[in-house]
Amino acid sequence: MLLLLCLAHAFCFEASAQSSKPNNTFSPSPDDIQNNVNRGPTVKESLIPLDPLKPFRYAWTSIDDGLKATTGLDLSLSVTTAYTTMTESLSGTEDHAFGYDVGLYGQWPLIAKETEWEGFLGFLVQGRDNLFTDVSPGALFVNAGSLAGPVDSFDDDQGFVLREFWWQQGSKDAGFQYRIGKVAPDTIVGTVSQFDSANVDFMALGQVVKLAARFPDAGFGAAAGFYPEGNSKHLPHLQLYISDQNGDRQNTGDLEEGEFYKGAEIGFRPFPMTDDAPLWRLAAWHADEQDEDGISDGYGILAKVEQELSSDGRFIGVVNYGHSWGDAPARNHLIGRLVIEDPFRFINPDIDVAGDRLGFGTSWVDPAISGARDEYNFEIFYRFPLFPNVDLSFDAQYMLDPAFIPVVEDAAPDAETFDDLFAFTVRLRMTF
């Protein structure tokens, strides 16, 4: 039914649509294609106004503007690097890593342009790997015996892949929108927050990934959003989702198995303080049994309270909770976050720093894996624009009771283990 609704809307509204700037953002995730393309050419204020990348930025802008003028195709590029070091690691494993994450994002409006029924193609070419070290930061959770930290993203040996390629049409103003194609489910549904990206804000797996859900990798799927009375601040929004449970960013997945991930989510704003107030979200999901992999089915619920705590929206609190039944990484997962935009301006409104962000986070994970123990993570990060559109971040974490240490001790009683550790990360992100 979801796919039929999507296809029925694809080409029916161009003639009747009113010309306007469409409010068609599907997800608040910083990793979503739309949010990367739509950030535009604005150069943020920075600590050092000199732009060391100006020649490359000029060349990129010339190419992007030319393509947009002649074809309508709008591109965006991000290059993120991270170095992480830990105070402990399992015997024989690395305690530090350096890696990169490169994303080429594209958005190509093709029908009903600049109307509420605009239809466009979106794509993401992504590259991730380690640099100068044997592993990437995204692999260090294994070396730490951890389920919740220290770094999401920056995977080993991914190389460059076409991670997403989809068609989207409609908008919140029209009351309906959909996306269909090769999609990344964890950037669309599942109580997504504007702070869910290790490339931008919090870095720990336990802060970024909803571990009480079994999201598949990017694969063929569809999502639909229903918005009563347009983009109302108060009325609930409904999103539905279905995707190949065997999705694989490296290929087209395995639809022939007929195994799917399904989700439904309601979003609402009970106490909006600004026009851009984030949604509170409540979701339910089900993942089919995967016969070839010997994985049983799973289902669960996810909830998110994301609330502005100041009238200007610069002080935001976020609480996520998830519970699962059946097969999932965690049985319970609780996340708490406090984020302050332009923190130094709270102290002195005249201070000459803008675009920086300070975040405090904590998480508790109750693993669903036999023999693993509850894990706790505490994280603080500070991100600021060092140069124009070049952000530098410092991140520190304390991991208490890494989940898989008891499993290691059972398998190797003589192994040297630990009950806590610190992790420190320096991250540099360049956007064009």
C-alpha cells in the first residue's frame, strides 16, 4: 500500500501546484542528503577569517553554480577526519585510530520545481576508511569491548559507494511527501534527532545509533510522511517506512528473500518555542526473520523528547528511550543530551564567537547479547568554526563497564581486561 501511494502521487500534481519554496525536508538528521545540500553557500563566521581552502572552494562553487544554472542539479561536499585515542584496549588490539568520511550529496529537481509538489532525485556517494593506522575510529568499539562507544561512522574498508539513490516528491505544505529508492533508514525514521551524526556533533555509538532497534543498512525501501494542515506546530505528523532487511550499501541488497524492516512514527510539537522547534517522536518497528543469517525476528518501540529550553532555541534537551523484543543489539537503551548553541554568548552576548556548539551526553545500554553487561557512557564535545566552513571539534568520553568484557573474560580467563576507560577525539570537518 505504501509503494502504491508513492507511485500514485509521482506525476499527478505538477499542473495544479502553486509556485513557492517547498518545505520538503524529510528528516532532521545532519547526515540526510537534503540537509547537506540545503545548507547553501553561506560561509559561517569563524575564529580565523582567513580561508586556507579558498582556491578549492572557488573552483567547487563555480562548478556547482554552473551545474545548478544549466541543469538544476545542486551538489554539496563534506570531508570529515577524526583521530581517536583510548586509555585502554583489549590485548593485541589498537588503542588509537585515524579515519575519514567523505560525502558527495546531490539533489536534482525535475518536476513541479519550487512548488509544494516538487519531485527530485537525491543521491549520496560516500567514502570511508582508515588513514595511517591499522583500523578506523569506527572500529574501536570492538577493541574497547564496548557496545556504546567510542565512535560511530568512519568505517574500515568501505571505500567509495553509492550509498543512497532515491526519488522524493511532495512537502509538508502539501500535507504529504514520499521517498522511494535506495535509502538509509536510520536517517529517516526511528526518532531521529538533529544531533544524530558522528560527523557533526556527538560521536559515541550509544549517542548516535538507536541500539534498541535493528536498522538494516542502506537498501531498497520507501518512506511516506503525512502532515495534517501542512506543517502545523501542534498537530501530529505520521511517517511510515519499509526497507529491505538485507540492505547493503555495497550492492542492491536481496529483495528476493522477502525480508523487510517496517516502521511507523508519530511526531508532534507540544511546547514549540520557535518556528523551527524540533519534534517529539514515538515509533514502533518490526524486523523480519533473516533465514540465511540465522537471525530471528525482532520488534520494539522508540521514543524521543527533544525540547527547546530557551525562547531563542539555543538551549536544547533531548531524551531518547528504546525497548526491543526478539533480535536487536540492545534490550533497553536510554540517551540523555543537553546542547548549547553559541555557548559563550550566554556568558557575554558581545563575545565574538558564533556558530559553536557545546554538548553533554550520557547513555545506558542493556545489551540483548548473552553474557554482556549493562554499559554506561558519558560524553562532552565542543565544536567551533576554525576557518570559514571548517569546523574543529574536541570530544571526550568516559565508558563504564564496557558491555563485552565479561564475554571476553569467559572466553579467555587469562586475558587482561578493564572496567572503564576514557576516549578522546579530535575531528575536523570541511564543507563545500
